[in-house]
Amino acid sequence: MKNNNNYLNDISVSKHGIHDLLLDLAYKFNFDGLLFSKKYLIVFVALCAGLILFNNPTATYIADKLKWVSHDAITRFLTLISINNNNIIILFIQTLQSQTAHLGYLIIDDVIIRKPYGKSIFPTGYVYDHTNNQYIWGMHVVVLLWSNGWIKIPIAFRIWIPKDKCETYHTKGELALDMISFVHQFGLAVEYVTFDTWYTSKAILVKLKIYGYSYVCMVKSNRKVMYNNRIKLDVKTISLLFNKDQFRYYRATGYYIKAIEVYMPGIGKVKLAIVKNGYSATIQNTRFIITDMLDTPAQDILKKYLSRWDIECFFRDIKQHLNFEKVQARNPEKLEGYFSVIFLSFIFLQILQVKNNFNTVGETVSYLQDIVQVKVNNVVYIINVTSNDCKSKQVNDVTDPVATTIWDKLSA
């Protein structure tokens, strides 16, 4: 039998004890060996823990606080990891699909990272911020997200590089096409793909049709289509052909909708849903949504398009809780590595959120920041030592507002 002194020597306490939780998840999904070599697993876990625990997760800060990883190991690791063009995330999604009745849907959108003092960061430049209607110094990241309504999985992303900083320029639409081709290559099946007007191009719609992906997306009011075999008219003009009595009010959404079949040159037959914000709404308060799922009821077209809001919530969460806008890496490889670790950390947070029955990612982060790890005879115990009303870390300079109404979501 051990004496008291020997027994006490087998007890250790760690304030930042979430690394065992993250390590277990990394092993479970076989990230080591598929995304990076096994020897870097401890560095990956350190980065995930640093992003979750700290407000200033630089390589130096993480190394100083966690002690068990060095600054150089972190910076070297960032060039070795990327979720882009790697089907491990798709395999994870396909596992989720096999356990539920829904295939889920894909969302395409881009997010702006403000970098007013980041002139030396390679892909930055003057980009237009539609939230504040002004040009800012920053960068665009185009993201392809899978969701089934309760869990959101970032599959791939592309960093948009301005023309003057690259040899071969690619538009954001071309970057989105590249990611769609990637998921199709690995056989990911989804119910539909949704995106806003900035990605509703002929090239994307044609490619989705070739790949067998249905779509629900918004078009601009000047988009020309053919209705009843007439000459081409823009959808704004077509909406004026119907009086207010021909629109149906849907109580579940609170909006008037008129759905008709039209023909889009080069695309084919689609269903157009004209959504009015009010009984006598003006063109400025009207939105135009199209889909190639011709049998879809008008109200369901709107609901499917509004599922695009999942990606806006994803952007909010990674900015507020995972330091997305605090990236300091100066070259594309390290930037890609930093974003990849953030997206994988987000997946981990959602798994822990479901496992612990938390309502939000913020509650999950608060829980992880509050726990300590106690190890007795190599048996790990996770203990929460603070009150339940402890608020999670918040990043104060998050720039994107959160819509509170359906119309705000439509207008985003």
C-alpha cells in the first residue's frame, strides 16, 4: 500500500486541461496521419487549445502559456496543415449523413477580415465592405460550408488574392467553382446548394447542373429571363405584371410570395419566387429567388434560401470565439494553416457542444475555459470549478452584425 507522500506524487492539476479532450477527438477522427504526420499532433492540439482559451493566440503567446510546445514548432506546423483538397472532412460529413435522415445542404459565401494595419500580410488589399458601404484594407476568404440545420462543417476555403499580387488571377466565383468540383470529386451528396447574388453566375449554375446538384439562390433585380415565351425581361419588370392580389401571404414567414416558372437563357427552366416585404412593397423591398427544383412550393423555396444564414452564424462564431480576425501570418501557406486549424477547432467545439447539451458555441467555449484537469494515477478527471453564469470570451472588434429578422437575412 502506498504511503500518503507517494499517493500525492501521483496527483497533478492543470488549469488548461482541455488538451486531453482535443487529443481524444483528433485521434477519433484520425487527423494524425491524414492531415499531418503523427509527430505534429501535440502541436495541433496546442494550437486548437490556444485559439479556444486565449484572446491573443499568437505562436509566442501560446508557447509561453502552455509550456509544452515551442514557438518554432507552431510556425512550422502552419505550413503543413490544410483542409483544402483533403477529403477527410467529407468522410466525416458522410458519416453524419449515414446516421441521419437528411443529406444536408451546401452554402457558398465569403467573409471579410479587416486588417487596417496589416499591409505586410500578402493577400490583403482594398476590398469593398458591403456592411458599411466603404472600401477597407483587408482580405476575402471564400468558404464552402455543409450544414444540416444543427451542425455546421466547413469543408474547404479559398483565400482571394488581388490581381496585383498574383500571377494567375481567380475571381471569387472561380474559387467557389473549384471547391464545388472538389466536393463532387469525392462524391458528396447534398439536397441543394444555396448562395447569394454574388455567386449566381451562369458558370456556377451550369456546373451545378452538370454535377447533379440542385440550387436555391438569389438573383439581382436586373437579371433577364423569359416568362410565357415572351421576349427577355428582367425579373423586376416581371414582378410588376402581377397585382397584389396575385401574391399569397405565408404566415410562417410573414411575407407575400408569388412563384412562377421562367426560362433562363443558357441555364434552362427554373422556378422564380418573388418575395415582397409587405402587401404593397416596392421593388426595393422585393427579393428574387430561383431554384431548379421546379416542384418546390413557394414557401419552401424561401425557407431553403434562408438556410444560407447558417454560414453567417458560422462567421460570427469563429470571429467571436476563435480569433478568426486576429491572424498575423504573412504568407499564404501559414494563412491557410491558421484558417484550417480554426475550422477544425470549430468542428471540435460543435461536437463538445452536442455531447454536453449546450445551446451555443459560446457556452461550450465558456465551459472549456472554466474547467481544470486533475490526473490521479494516470486517470484524468475533468472538473468545472466556476459558476454556470460565467460569460465566455468575447472578441470586441467583430465587424459583422447579426440579422434579427427574416428580411435582414434576405438582404444580407
